[in-house]
Amino acid sequence: MKQIYNFRGIAVVCTMAMLFLSCQDNYKRVGEEAVKKIYPRGVVEDFVLTYTETPEKLGSEDDGSSRVMAVLSGPIRNDFEQLSFPYQTFPEGLLVEIFNEKNEKTTIEADYGVLYSKTSIVDLRGNVLIKGDDGKKLATSQLYYDRGNEWAFTQEKFTFTNPDDGTVMDGEGMDIQKDLKFLNAHKTYGLMLIKEEDKEEKND
């Protein structure tokens, strides 16, 4: 009887060990599939992308000039255009220069960026700063720029500096045109005048 019980005990132990090893093996394979790495199709250093527009349709013998709408540049661009939802990443930051019909320039810079090709949305993160041609500035930690509609928006806290009326406004959440001429702040914390401070500094 002791031998029978010993055999049964050994069988139970072996069965449990097999189940345990089988579970370990399955978990390992699932884990490898879950963390599957995606590599870029190409990497470009010190890139410059220029987006242009031709105002009117031209005939075969017509001479016409295209207008530069935006210039995107940065140290590194990773190309993931081979995916079903293609995108590009800018891990070391990027600079976007936008030009209106009067050739006035607005710049947007950030520490990190993602450009989604199908939607023309640029996701900007880290020390995002927009500078208008008229001196206006918007600083925030994260911003989306819609290239198709020429519109930017953020849900994060921001600081907006307006030299026209000499104010600095802090808030949270904002919709903004590319040239900083129209702002729709979702929540504001108040205005701080800077003109009086400048006058006092000059008098001193």
C-alpha cells in the first residue's frame, strides 16, 4: 500500500510540475507577442520638410509660383509610414514655421512631436512654445496642431503673453488660430499687466 501511495504522490507532483511549466511557457510566449517592437521604416537626420500650395490650377503653358505654407524641421525624424495608421515621430524635438497669405510667420517648437499622416494632426509635447509675428506667445506642456484646418488646441495649463495690451494670462485649455489672433480660453486664472512694470524699470 505504501508503494501505491508513493506512486500516486509522484504522479501528482509530476502532473503539477508539467502544468506549472506549461503555464510558464504559455505566459512567456504571450508576453513576447505583447511587447513586439515596431521599428521605423527609415530614420532621417537634420531634416527639413516644406509644404507648399499652388493658388490656382495652371495650364500646360502657364507660369505660376507655389506659396510656402509651412516648414517643419528638426534633428531626427522616424518614419513609421508602413503601418496601417502611419505616423512620424520627432524624438529630439521639432520646429514648425507657418506662413499666412501676407507671409507673416508663426513658429511652434516642442521637445517631442508625432505627426499622424492620415489626419494631418501634429501632437507636440514638452516645452511647447508658439510665437506670433506680432510678438504674442503661448507656452504650454502639450499641444495639438491641425494642419488641415490651421488650428491649434490644448487641454493643459498655459501662459499667454500679449504685448499689444501688455498682459500675461494664465489658464487651462485653449483653442487658437495659427497666427495667435483668435483665442478661446476654456478657463483663465487672471491677467497680469506688464506695461506698468516696464515703465517702472525704465524710470529706475
